[in-house]
Amino acid sequence: MVSMKPVPSKDIFNHLLASIANIRCYSAAFSMRKKMNLIGIEPNFYALNILINCCCQLDQVDYGFSLLGEILKRGYDPNQITLTTLIKGLFMEKKISTVHQMFDKMTEKWVQPDIIACGTLITGLCRNGEVALALELQRKMVEENCKANVVTYSVIIDTLCKRGLVDQALNLFTEMIYGSNIVPDVIVYSSLIHGLCNSGRLSEAIRLFDDMSSRGISADVVTYSSLIHGLCQHGHWTKTKKYYSEMEDRGVSPTLVTFTILIDGLLKVGRFNDAQNLSSEMQSDGQPLDLVAYATLLKGLCKNRHIDEAIELFQSMEGNGLEVDIFIYSILIDGLCKAGKLENARKLFDDIPKKGLVPNVVTYSIMINGLCKKGMSFEAYNLIVEMKAKGCLPNAITYDTIIQGFLQEHEWKETRKYFDEMVDRRIFPDIVTFNMLIDSLYKEGKIENACQLFELMIKSGKEPNIVTYNSLIHGLCQHGQWKETRKYFDEMVDRGISPDVITFSILIDSLSKEGKMEEASELFELMVKLGKEPNIVTYNVMIDGLCLTDRLEEAVILFDSMVDKGLQHDVFSFNILINAYCKSCRLDEAVQLFKKMKQKGLEPTEVTYRTLIGGLCKAGRVRTVQSLFNEMQSYGQSLDLVTYMILLDGLCKNHDIDKAIELFQSVEGNGFEADIRIYSILIDGLCKGGKLEHARELFHEISNKGLVPDVITYSIMINGLCKIGMLSEAKKLFVEMEQKGCLPDAVTYNTIIQGFLQEQEVGKALQLPQEMIGRKFVPNDALISLLTNSLSVDQLKTLELFAKPKND
């Protein structure tokens, strides 16, 4: 055209420029403008507006303002199109503050904004989250007689609903109808119904739906889908069916979105077969499933633990011509992990790169969580190293997961490493992780660190909850820091967090264990006055505290009162009281309570049997112990080593050595490996039962079992030898133990020295007391008495027996 003779008119060039812009060749439009300039043809006002639009579409709104300057220089007045185009361009580049300035300046100097310009601005503000400014502008429009229309109201109402501000949306809806006399359309109603359903206000949503029908406005597929979604989410299946049938009767065809909503709702309530039938119906009606529908089905199947069906569905997707994306892989991997099929999950995860896909932070986090749940935190650690190497940075969920995993495995070094890394990146744990960290620090005795972490939690903007404060209070109570406990308790109340049953139970338990039963009882009464009904745990800690402070009768009264409060005793309740009866030598009452426990259908635990056996053994009631032991075995109740030890000790102390030997032999027969404590108890029993040779055989057998005698075992054996005058053997054993790295203690020294003195071997006896005192062991009263009677005054002075040992 440039080379044509004569040159075409300006109008033709401007028309051509518009045509180029209309087919979205925005860069070509500027090339055309340059050529026009070369032959002296200036674009007219219409063409300049077109070029401004091209700038905005190319994200070059600043150049668009240069063109605005050209418009003004050439004496044109910017119009509504100029204003609207520049508003759109600024919003496209997220220059929100500039929009306000430009709009105010242009409306003040050149253009009276019309409904299109204002609507464009309102739409842009809403899409960028500036709903308050959109509302302000909408009200200004009314004040300046720029009448709002259904579109401007619709945009603001929709935005308010999506932000959960449904009441404000309803107020605007009322203003729209009665204040501005604007008839709402189906879009407005659909937005409000969707917002009400998302807020759980179903009855209001249904009323609005009926109001729409009464105004002669027909619901479309979006309206029906929104209502059906809300009803599905809250399990109202009768109403769901009603509106779904009505939708079909009115000729409104359900879309894939509608079907997906129904499938999701069915799966959430476990109606797997109905969901499958619906998906089959969709496909038979020529409505193929898309990735979103497949994802919904897959997620529902995984949630309901139909893992085999989920795998089958996953495999069918590619057969139906769909390319599985990373989102689908993530859903199935998550389902496999939660179903305990970690190996299958890992295999699927490793297959991802083979499909040309790249795991994202969600996929990695799911896999890391699966590994951590199985106690494989170091394998999870390797996966974090891998994801970082591949440029996929962990997010808050990834860090929370790995930290929780290492905490459960008590790996403090790794926990601290990831916590520090997280904080360095200005990512903070969620409340669950913070609570776990605080609780774990207290359990490790790191009280100051726990309090510092609590302060960091507050600074990071995380609001502590009752679990946080309970962890703090529990940790401080366990370490006797009552001043700090009171500080956090008061702070909790000041924050409007009411102490719960767990809080009171922690405080009562801690006070009880410190013997402060009066304060514990006052707290118990306060708890009831505040309407916090004590639970079984609270009663148990109170009963335990009363027992520990020798107030057994009060404990029994409290125990009996539980039933009146509608609480049933548990095993712990019975165990506490049985233990107290045994310690008070009230064995008959302990046995009666044991029988009552079984009558109530409660199964005695190892602790129950262990407590009762220990008490009966001390009282010499071996026959009852044997009966109890037989009962345990007949009920299939397995004994642990501690119970075997108690029973063995009881038999030995009651001189029933043959049964003790029989029990000892049964230990290994029942799958246990006898440890050095078991050997020590029986050797002591044999020695005291006059079966020294048998004791010596058992002592020498210890090394054959891969065990090492400790100072208790040696002392018992030395005592046994001394009692029958085998002092040379005892002395050999005394030397042997030290050579083997087992140093004698006060009991060993007392035993062997007394042995020498009783056999009138004073010379040998005199070699050891000074050594004993040099090791800061104090002779017992029996040894001092024996030395005093056996040695002269000068010998006693030499020994310095009565000199007080110096502390290091």
C-alpha cells in the first residue's frame, strides 16, 4: 500500500490498522504504525485507541500512556474507550494503585465515566481482591447518577461470596432489588446460592432458589450444580435427588461438573457402588470422564480404602486416551501410603520420571509422609535431599512432616537441623508441629528451650491452643516449676482459652505426686464448680494421689463414688487400688478387688498380676501366688521378665527353692532369655537355701549364656561362700570381679570383711576396710560392731573407721 500511486487515504490505513489489531497481531500493528509515520500518515483518534489496546495486550501499558500523551497533544479528548482500555491494561499488569490515580485524574479532567468504565474498574478490583474499593466505587456511581447495572452488582456479589462474606453479599442483593430497582439475573442468584451452600446455610440457599423461581428466573446448570454440591457436602441425599430430578425434568442437562459433584458426594459417604454406577451412566450417555472426574473418583476410592479398585481405575485412564498428570499420581501414592502399601507407593513414585513427569512438592511431601509414618525417617531424609537437588524446594507441609517423623524416632539432631532450615527460610511449623516440638523438649528435660520455642511460635503468628498450653503446663509440672506453671495457666485464661479436663488432670496429678493433696482436692472441687466434669483419668490420678499419701480410705470412697457419676472403672482404677491394698498388707481386700475387676469384665493386665503376686509373695502366701500364676497361664496372659522376677524372688524368700528352680527353667521355655537379674535372684535363693554347689554351677553357667555377672551377682555369690566358710573362694571371686572391670560396692566390702572376721582371719580382714573407706564406702552397723568386738583400740584407730568420707 505504501508503494501505491496515489497513496491510499488515511481512513484506509487506519481501517487496516484496526483489522490487524482485531486478529490479535498486536506487534504487527506497531510495525504498520511505523510505516505510516514514514509516509507522513498519522493515526487518527480511533486508531490511537486501538494502539493503546495493543500496548495493554503486550503488557506495555506504560507505552499506552505515552500514546495517551499523543492524543492530548493532538487536541483529542480521551473518551470512555481510552479510559476503559487503560484500566484493563493496568489490571493486567497488577498496577492496582496506579489504576486509582489514573481513574481519578481522567474523570476529573477529561472523561465522565460511564457504566462500562466503572464496570471494568469494579471487575478488576474484585479480581484483585480489592472488594472494599469496588463497593466504594459502586456507591459513588449511585451518588453521581452513573446507574449501576446487574453486571456490576453481579461481580461484587460473586466476589463477596467467594471470600465468605455472604451476609454482605445478601445486603448488596437487597440494595440491588429495593434500592436500585435492578432485577437480578440467574448469575447473581447462582453466586449467592453457591456462597450460602459453602457456608453451610442450606435452608437459606433453598429459600433463595425458590425465590428465583417465583420471580420467573429459570435456574441454569450452574445454579443446580451449586445447590446439589452444597446438599451433597452435608449428606442431604433425599433433597439432592429431588433437585437432580427437577433439573432433568426442566431440560437442564447436567454437565461433567455436575456429575463430578455427585460422584464426589457419594464417595464421601462411602456409597462406592452408586458412584461407580453414575460414572458408567455418564460414559454410556456419551459424557466421557475428564481428569477432574477421574481425580474425584480416585480420591474417593482411596479415602474409602478401595485400593485395588483405585489401581484398576488408574490403569484404565491411559487406556481411555487420557494422559495421567502428576496430580493423579499424587492421589494414588497418597492412597497407597495410607493403606499401608508403602512398597507399591514407592514403586509408583519411582515410575513418575519414566512417564515424562516431574514430582512436585505435593508428591514429594506425600511420599515423605508415608515413609515417616512407617518409621523410615532417614529414607525420607534422602528423598528431601533428592528433591532439593532437582530444584523442588520443601514447603511448610514437607518440613512439618519430616520434623514430626524425626520427633517420633527421638532423632533430635535431625529434627533441629530441619527446624532451623525451615525458620531460616521464614517458613514456620504448623500448630501441630509446634505442639509436638514443645512436648518433646519437655520430655527431654529441655525446659528453657521449650519456653523459647513457645515464644517463637507466638512471634510467627501462630495462635497457641489448649494442646499447646497443656504441653507447657505438663512439662513444667513434671519439673516442679510451679511459678512458671501458674504464669502460663493465667496467660491461657487471658487469651480466652478455658482449661479443659486434661489441664485439670495434669495439675491434680502433679500436685498429688508431690504430696500436695489438699491443693489437689481443692482443684478437683473447683473443676466441678466450673462445669468441667472429671473423667476417668482425673479420678484415677486423684485416687493414686490419695493412696500415695496413705489416705487409702478416702481413695476407696472416691473409687466407689465414680459409679454414681456415671463413670465406669477401668483397669488403671483397679490397679491403683490393688497396689495400695498390697502395700498396706491388706491382701484379702486386694484379692477381693481383683475378683470384682474380673466380674466387671475387665481383663487384668501384667501390672495387675505383677502387683498382686508381689504383695502375696511378701506376705508368704505362696499357694495363692501359685494359683494366680496358673490362672494367668490358663487365660493366655503372658508374663514378662519383671513378673517372673517378682514370682521367683517370692518363691526364694519363702524357701520354696524347688518351685523356684522349676520356674527358672520355664523362663526360656516360654520364649524369654533370662537376664542377669533373674540369675542373681535364684543364686541368692540357692545360697540361702543351703544349695551352694547348685548356686556355684548356676553362677558359672552365666558366661555360657553370653551374660556378665554384675556387682549384685558377685556380692550374692561371695556372701554365699562366706556363710559356709569358703573364704579363699570368696577372696578369689572378689579379686576376679575387679579384674573383669566390675568394681566392688559397699555391700561387697561389708560382706567379705564380715566373712573374714567371723572366721577369725583378722589379718586378711584388716587389708580391706581402709581400701573400702578410700573408695568412699561407709561400713554398715553390723561390720562396725564386728570390727569393734574383734579388733584392739589401736587397730581401730589405724583403720580410721569413724572418719567421715570426703566428698569429691
